[in-house]
Amino acid sequence: MRIDVFTLFPAMFDGPLTESILKRAQENGLLNIRLHNIRDYATDKHQVTDEPPYGGGGGMVMKVEPIVSAVESVLGEALADTPVILTTPQGRVFNQAMAKELAQYPRLAFICGRYEGVDERVRILVVTDEISIGDYVLTGGELPAMVMIDAIARHIPGVLGARWAAEEDSHATGLLEYPHYTRPPSFRGLEVPAPLLSGDHAGIERWRRQEAIRRTWLRRPDLLLKATLTEPEKYLLATLADEWLRRNDNGR
Ligand SMILES: C[S@@+](CC[C@H](N)C(=O)[O-])C[C@H]1O[C@@H](n2cnc3c(N)ncnc32)[C@H](O)[C@@H]1O
């Protein structure tokens, strides 16, 4: 997959994109991330990329010409079928399903806003999707772009070492993932649950599924509304709900 990122601060991407799994994905040719400095596309003498807003008020607004010129000249004809994502707290909120869906494209582009954001005409002319990473406001779109690139890259075949890892992750199955343990089997009196040490693969799978349901019930019960559960799993959930109600009944 090729990803073009349009930013005023390309150096911010050093580190997150140049270490570990994302670094390896680029070395292996699975990911081709190109950083483009929007300032390089400002044509005036001082390479101005932001101006005060029309109508007054505080802050600066990123100018339309350098961004549109950058996106159009880098993407060229690919603009017609490449999602161009504007990072914005006003967009639809990013999640695992969106990461998986975006990973199906051969090419993506991200525009990183700064200051008060981008001139509205950027949205009209080149943006196809507006995405937020959560209901809070950051100083720029670089961190959101990196968050999304990381989450998307995990769904590109071959990027993760273990083929099944992304499919078992929290949110991928509609449940939170089960708890993990590794060596030693006992630490400060805390034992690794016996089923995990049993060597019985079916028993391990059963335990993991049960713990995923328990954990989801305790932490994110809202997710269970959409999860597909077998009849015995529904029974387990009813038992958990019953236990919870008894504990929270306060002797009424
Ligand atoms: C300070 S914010 C601008 C917020 C804008 N004035 C508003 O109220 O919608 C600057 C830039 O950071 C990025 N940004 C901030 N919070 C974000 C979020 N939650 N998700 C995605 N991008 C975000 C966007 O690119 C935005 O243009």
C-alpha cells in the first residue's frame, strides 16, 4: 500500500514510522509511506501556508492553494480513486472496522491540519473522507494520521508476524481480547490460570473465549449488543449479568 501524507511537520513522523513493525513493513515493500511538506507547494516568496481567518477571530487558517496544489500534483490521476482523508475532530470517529476497510485500498492520502484547521475549500476540492480519532482536540493532524496509519497497516497481509494476530485483537471479533500471560507461571503468588498450562488446545480456546466475554461484559458491555454468541456463551453472559446484579443489589 502506498500512503501519501501532507503535513507542515514531516519530521514528526520520524520514530513512529521508522521503528519496529512499520519500519519492517516499509523495508519489505508492503508499505510505501511518502511525506510531503505542504510548504514546498506554497508559491509566494515567503512560502506562506496560513493566514488569519476572514471575519476575524483568533488563530490562523491553512491556505487552500498549497494544500490543493500538493495533493493534485502528488496524486495526479490517482486522485480519482484514492481516498483523501482529512484529519479533523469534526469527522466520523475512527475504529477497527474503518481501519480494516481502509486497508483494502492500494493507496491512501492523509492531510494533516494545524492551527484552526484548513480552509473549507480544501474539503470541497480534494477531500473524500473526514476522520477524527476521538472526541478531543489535538494541536495537529500528524498524530491522528500516525494512529490511523498504524491501525490500518496491521491489516495489510504480511505486516504482522503472526497471521492471525490482528483477527484475534480486541474489537476485531466484536469482543475485547482475553487476558495474556507468559513466563513465569507464578509471580508474587499470582498464578497463570491452569487451562493455559494444560496443553489442551480446545480447553485453552474455550477459556480464552469465556474470558473475552467476561472482560467485555465488565469493561465494554455496549460491545456485546453486536457480538455473535453461541447459546452456551449467551448462558455464560446471563450468569455474569446475574452475578453482577446480585453484587450491586445492595440488599434491596
Ligand atoms: C487545533 S485543531 C483545529 C480544531 C478546529 N478548530 C475545530 O474546532 O474543529 C488543528 C488540527 O488538528 C487536527 N486534529 C485535532 N484534533 C483531532 C482529532 N481528534 N482527530 C483528528 N484530527 C484532529 C486536525 O487536522 C485539525 O485541523
